[in-house]
Amino acid sequence: MNKIVLAQINPIAGNIEENSKKIIESINKAKKNNADLVIFPELSLMGYPFGDIFIRHKSIIERQLIALENISAKTTSITAIVGFAEPTYNANKKPFYNSVAVMQNGKIINIVRKRLLPNYSEFNDYRYFEPNESTPEILELNGERYGILVCEDSFNDKSFFKEDCIYKTDPIKEIMSKNPSTLINCSCSPSRTGKEYVKNALFSSIAKKYGVNYIYVNQAGYADNLCFDGTSRIYNSNGELTLRAKSFEEDFVITDNLQGKINDIPDGMDKRVDFKKFNTQYKSDLARTYKSIIFGIKEYFQKNGFTKAVLGLSGGLDSSICAVLLCDALGKENVWGVSMPSRITSDESKNDAEILAKNLGINFLEIPLAEAIDVFKPMLNQAFKEVNTDKFEKSTTIENLQARIRATILWSISNEHKQMLPIATSDKSEAYIGYATVNGDMSGGFAPIADVTKTKLFALGRFLNENRAQKNAIPQAILEKPPGAELKINPKTGKTVCAEEENMPYEFLDEIIWFVENAGYGFDDLLNHNFCYEKHHPLTVEDKTEWINKFYWKSKCAVYKWHIIPPSIVTDAHSINSVEYRQPIISKIYR
């Protein structure tokens, strides 16, 4: 057998010189280890995703082609497979092919082009690429025959996906007619809820079905809301996993018999997720979610030149989870937590924020808002003129003002410290119904939990307390209190209004989100659905109808907010993040 290297690298979109350097370093390292073949991910030279940069900045493509020739010159005693964007040079076609170059003896000996181009979810291949029309050639190396595929080319096996197949052709079925002993898949596949189970089952099924070895090489890294977990691997002809690279980091794996170390993956990452059921525990997805967010934070900060983060610590769930994640990703010394209490902020919340900061060992300071609010009130009353003070007090203006003053403080602190980024702490449940303030708690340079629902955050908080080296860093009171921004007082109770009083129980809201995203439920489906919440809470048809109506109305009004969520990390199977979901702001989903 050939000695093979799986080069799981972390390229940056458009950074041809640095990507080329990584590739050449891996090739040279493979040569020193007497490897016969080194395999890189899809579009490893260009970096993925790359958006429109190589449409507008055409010199990048020319630099890429020059770099490709330089890389091929390094393959004097080894074969390398490198992903790149290949110009079509045809005005009647899309500008590029999504290709891999097969290099050997110092030159490019073959080019394999991707056949199946995904145009769903986060993928937008048809905007740039022309699909290949012919079956790829076989690479023969030292008596072994390799069939080369590019990512999606493996995802149309009719015996596996059955009625869910979306393409007419199955490249694997066609390439197997040429009798390869091993299939190679060069891929850029981001991590999402339930995806690892599907990939593992699919690749194993293909290997077993055709009696062929299967090699999968995936990109590792974070790029514009997407987290690529790597987790490259090999299956033998019986469909058995024989090697697995590390997850959520670069790796360089050598094998001379298609076997090797099977590295651990986050607990539960390979478990099947039943999208027809909802529960608030999320046990199989918490470790992966944690790893994805930590990796995403590290990557975003490092690749953009930031080293420090500042966030508001309210003593609530969202900011507490964000503080823990930032601490683990950047180091406690690089995180600043700022308590910004108003006159109605409870002592419990102030104490919880301070205890959390002390537990984590992060930097902490308190900046009260009372004086700033007192300055703004007469200014605004004068501006409104026709609006008297009582009406001003009863409107949401004062609530939003508090959130925006807090954002101003955080941005000001970040401006005074080089390489510091303010953090937006809003979550997915809040975003869905617009329960977040534009230029307030939505404001920041990064939003770590924007694709995590409230009930999942509660589960994640318990997970962090149980599984981090420092146990119970998050005070139990934070995990037990009802979520709320403490922006106004309920005159009936004399206490601050919690979020569920203004909206609906988060357990109910998050189940709506789950079935809208994963099952395409509409109003009538939801009304007839037996919610988990109903199993232990009495709920009238009138209240249920009101909450579902409220969801549709509030989400319709919130769409413009979805467009301005800061860069985040997509972790769920589906999302309202603009990298995946594009709903017109002017639209009407229901009635």
C-alpha cells in the first residue's frame, strides 16, 4: 500500500501566499516521512468560503495559478492532491470549476472537477462554479487505483438518501465502474447539529456497499459564521472506521496501511439527532456546540488581529455563558466583564455578575447607568415635546436607552484598548422574535451564542458547570432565575419584568423554532402539535393560539434585525443567520 498523508489544514480565503506556504510545508513534511501521496481539502489553495472576492479582485486568481505551479514543482518525489478554483475561460459558462489538481513529478498531471454543486443552506456554489460533465479519471499510483471526488460528489447515494436525493447523477456509482480500490473525498464541510452522524453513516455505507476504501479529508477552521471541524478519516472496504484525525484543529496524519489512531470527537457528536422530536436537554449536542463556539472565537479573534474581549455582565444567563466561553477561548486575563446596573437592577443580579467574574478570574468593573440616564431623559423629553414624562416612562424608549448606553460604554472601552472587541450577548430565541435592542445588546463585533436557543443555553450552562476543569463557575442562581433584561418594573408585582411575561415560555418558543426549522411546520401544524410544554403545564387552545400568533407576528417584525446580527458561529442544523437563511425583510409568512 502507498504511504498516505491526510493534510487537514486551515486556509484563509484569498490569502494565497499563506495558504500556499501551508501546502508546501505539508508536502515537504510528507516527503521527509517518505510518503507517496498527500491529500489536501477542497479549495485548499483559495480558502473557503470566499464570497465574491475573486470575482472583484481578479488578480487573486492569477496569483493562485502561479502558486499552483510553484506547489507542483515541489512534488518531485511525491504525489499531491490540492484543491483550487480553476478558471473556465468561457463566457458562456460560470467563471470557475471547483477543482483539485493532481501533481506528480514536478507538474500537474490531471485535474478533477466537482460535479455536484450544492446551492442550499450555507452553500452557494452555483453562483461561481460550472459543474463538471464527465466522470473523473482514475489516479494510478504504485499499483493502486484511486477515484477522486470533491465533497458533494459523495452526497447523492440513492440507497442511503432514498427520496432525499437532489441530483440526477451519482458520481460515486459512475466512478466505481472504473474499479478503484480507494475513493478520496476532498471536502470543506462545516459542523452542524446532527451532521457528523450523517457523514459517518454515509461514508461507511459507501465503503461497504462498493467494497472500497474511503478517505475523507476535510478543512479545519472558522470562516464567516461557519466552523469547519476537520475530523478527516478513513474507512476500510468493510465500512469500518480505521483512522480519524483531530477535531476542531489542524492535523497532519500519516498512514501506510489505511489505518491509524482514531482520535476522540466531542461526546455525542456522532449520535443521531431525531429532528421529529424536541427536548430541552440537548445532551448529544452540547460538547460539540461548546467545541464549535470555542474554536470559532479563537479563530475569529486570531485571524482578525484581536486578542481581548469586553462584555456586559448582567448576572443573567446569556452574558454568563458568553463570559465562560470567552474565558476558555481567549484566556481569563484577556476578558473584561462590565457590570452596568441601573436603578432597578436587583442586588441579586449585581452579586451574581461579580461572583461569576471572581469564579472565572476575569477582569471586572462596575459602571452604574443612573447618571447617564438622568442626562438623557430631559434631552429626550425636550426633543419629543408632545410626549409627556409619564408616557416616556411607560414606553419602551427608556428600556432601549439603557441597552444602548451599555453598548456605548462597551464600544468606548474597546476603542481605548488595542485589539479589544465588544461582545454581543443576544441568543437565537431572542433574535427570532426581535427581543433584543438594535445598537444595544445586539451590538458588538462578535456574537458567540447568536445561533443557540435559550433552552439550549440553560443546558449548556449545566454542561459547563459539570464538565469544565473548574466546576460550578456559573452561580446556580443564574441557572435557576427566569431570563429577563431588568429594564422595567411590573407595577402589579413590583418586580422587574421577565422575558417570558412579555413573550411566551422559552420552552414553548424554542419548540416552535425547532419544528419550523427542521420540519417546515406552519401555523396549523403548530396548532395541532402536542408541545412538550403542554405535558406538564395546563394550556388552553386560546393561549396556545395567541403564542403561535405572537411568534409569527414578532418574527415578521424581527427580520430586519436578523440582517444586522454581528458575525457569529452557526451551530444548529438550521439557522436564521444570513450565511444560510435569506428571508426578505418585506415579506409575510402567515396571514
